[in-house]
Amino acid sequence: MDHTTSPDDLLLMPEVAQICRRSIDTMRWLRARGEGPAAHRAGRRVYYRRGDVMDWIRNQELAANQSAAVG
């Protein structure tokens, strides 16, 4: 079995919540506000691309570092 990851891997919300160390409810709230990682819908399921999730985390870190430098 291959354990490598790809930016194109599709993740479900519970997986994204675990990666982001946030609750599923928080991830739903962020998605509803348009503030979370880019999500894609296929039927009733919501999918995230691993690369989009990792980019979103990086952007959150950069924003936190910039606000800390200003404050």
C-alpha cells in the first residue's frame, strides 16, 4: 500500500477537521462564512483537496504572523 500524499487527494470534512485541529462544527461554520479552505460538492458530500487545505493553513499562519508583527 502506498502511503504518499498528493495535493490532489480528496478529503472529507472529518479528515480536514483533524488536520486543522478544529471541530467538524467549526469547519462547517467556516465553510458557511466562506472563510475555510476551498470546498467542492459532489452530491451531498463535501470534499476538500489536500493542497487547498494546506494552502489555507499556511495563509492562516501568515495572517497571524503579520498581525502579531503589526501589534
